[in-house]
Amino acid sequence: MKIKIFMAASAVVGLLVASSFIYQDKDSVKQLVKEPGFKIDTLATGLIVPWQITFLPDGAMLFTERAGRVRLYRGGKLLPEPVFTVEDVAADRKMGLLGLALHPDFKKNNYVYVASNYTEQGDMKLKVLRYVFKGGKLQKPLTVIEGIPANQNHTGCRLVFGPDRKLYITAGDADKPAQAQDLKALNGKILRVSDDGSIPADNPFAKNDTARKQIWSYGHRNPQGLVFQPGTNILFDTEHGPTGGDEVNIIHKGENYGWPIIHHRDTRAGMNTPLLEYTPSIGPGEAMFYNGNAFSELKGDLLVACLRGEGILHIKLKGTKVVSQGMLFKKQFGRIRSLVTGPDGSLYLSTSMIDEPESRSSSPFDMIIRISSIGKQHNFPAQPIAGNTVLANARPTTPQLFQQLCAACHGDKLQGTEKTKALLGGNFAHGSDKKSIVNNITNGITEKGMPAWGGAVSAADIDKLADFILVTSKKQ
């Protein structure tokens, strides 16, 4: 059953509590945001995964669509023509036009930074370009960094300027976990460059000829949130784990975050364990610290857009110590990708419903939503997460592991999906013996979009998973 979202006729609709903004399926109709104190505005619809939202000094909203378009919302409406279209964008699964950031001196230089995937000699890559925003268009491209390995699911990517006026870039491991530990590779890293792409002299590996000098931290799997804490300038990231194991990390210069050697709550000398870890997965996207005036209850708190969790993770901190956490607006808006504070103090978010293999639809119906305040009292009904404590590292059973890693593409009984053929009766295209299956699970078939699970899953669990697949394929 496909879930669809529909709106009132206007593209910009002020939606109050008990309004016409609803989820609808064949069996039920559920109204959204029943709690008092909020006004919900649907600002733009019919979009394809708005990845990152930012605001111009005049209050206009600029955002990227993963399909390759930079869009502008100004004067209460979405302009019909894109500000810019990336012609060479490789938009497949989680790839496409992604991160977006304004230069700290945008009022003077009009610099806009855009990250996108592209193909180079058959390989997927990620690059960041700088443009000048002039006459309502992006002009005069300058390549800041390019050639970052990417792949259909693990490409990152968030762009953020720090208080030091340097550009920070998250890069996923490109479904090549071992390279997250390789200092000669750019994937599986958080990168830091100057505004023109040059290497800052104080980068941790700036004087290391055996490492890529852009690296700020390493051992990351798929970081998609990056934010500095106001007042302390401490850097936080959020990233997707392997089977659960989603993370919130405090990022330190030059340090190792363990992937794929450690994950979940594993520990090892010289490697960092996350501040918070979530199993089952919440799918953390963009992170932000709320510093507006509309919602005093959220002041200074860390908020994280959640994809699989379909809500906003609310983490109250005292310095770097977690005081409490819970999920806001759970199951209200669907999968949430971008989350920012607007100039008016309202929360602005984008949905991300066209995401293989988690897609709700193949049709472009993603949207940008504004949550603003009505009055001074707001009921934030946080749904607690594991009693406001870090979840234990619960290891799944072999059938659960199959469901987490394999079922989305191969079907829950190996019957196949629209993405892959059935594997019933030993119909394996890349080897039907156990050794081949173990090798495919361990190393992946990245050109087909199958990630490598070696490191994320133990050799013993991979061996059991191969047995489970062989037995299941013969039963059907």
C-alpha cells in the first residue's frame, strides 16, 4: 500500500490544528499535529528530496533538490524556475544534488557552495563547487574539492561553515568501509577546507604526506548531520549505523570514529565511541541547535531530523552531557531530511519520501514545511527513547539480520523486488555456493548497489547469514 500526501488547493496553506493537512491511505485518515500552540504551513510541494535548506540575508529560502535543482522560495511562493540546474548530476538512490551553504560573508561576496554527485570514468564521485549568486542565478563556478568517492547509499553529505570560517564537508564511506580508516582516501571522513578549497595550515594532517590534507576526522560511515554548538563551538555530527547503531558524535580534530572496526557501543583504544547510539535505527539526517525565540522550550537544544524515525529527535544537553531526549512530531510528516531554524524562529523541515529502498512513492511529492508558534505555550509531546538513555547494543538474530540487510532489495523470502530478481532455487547471479555468498556479503557488489557488510557484521554472523540464505532459497 502506497502512502500519499495531499494538500489543500493552494501551494502555500496555513494549516492549523485539526486542518485539512493529513496522511491518507485506503484504510484510515489521520490528522497531523493535534497538540496546541503550533501553526503548520506547507510552503512547497511536488519536490524531489529537498536535501539542505538555507536562508538568504533578505529572508528568502534557498534549497537543493536531489534531482539537480537549486530552488528559491521568496515572497511567499516557490519560484517556478530553478536558480540553477546541475547538468552533470548523478541522481540515483541517495545520490544527486546534496549539500548547500552560504559563505559567512555572503552579504559582501554572494558566495554559495553546492555539493553534488557525478560520474567519472564510470565511478561515482562527490564534488563541491562555489558559485556567485547574482541576478537570481548561480554563476562563475569554482571547484572547491572534487573526486571524493561516492556510491548510491553512502555519500553523505552536509556542508557547514564553522565559527573559524572554514568549510566542513561530510563524506560517506561510499560502501567501501575499509577506506573510512584509510587516510589516503577522502571517503568516510569529515573534511575541512578554506573557502577557496585550499588546505588550512592547522588541519590535523596538513603536514602529513601520507594522508589527504583535507581530512578533519575519519572512521565515519555515512554522516549526514553536522552542526556547531553555539557558545562552545563544539562540533557534533549524526550518522547512519550498519544494523541500527545510528550515532550522535562529538567531533574532535584528527580523531578516529572507528568505522568499520568498531560500531554501536563497541570500544577500542584510539577510537571514539558515540555520545549517543540508537538501535533500532532512527535514520538521522540534518542536525541543528535551536537558537530562535519562537520556542523557548527548545532554546539551546540539539534537534535532529529523522528519516526512519519519522520525527525530530530532541536532545537536551548541559554542555556535552545528555540531560534528556525524546522524539517530537513522531509519524506526523514522514521521513525528514533537512531541519533548520528560520529568520523568524520557526522550524523549517523538508521531507524525503523518494528514497530507495525506503521509498513511499516514485512520484515527486516531497515538501517543505514550516512549524511556527501560536501563543507562548507549546505542548511538545516527546515520545521517550529507551527511557531517555542510550540503548544497549542489542545484536539481532540471523533472521532479523536478513530483514535488516537484505530484505529491502531481495524480498523477505528471497522472492525479489522491483530492484532485483528472485533468488529462489539457487538462482544467484554472482555465485550460488556458500563461499561466493559469504564473499558477496562481506565485500559487496558496489556496482550493483549492494554494500559491503564486512566490518559492520562479524564473520561469524555473515557465515550464519549465508546459511540462512541458502536454506531459505531452497525452501521456496
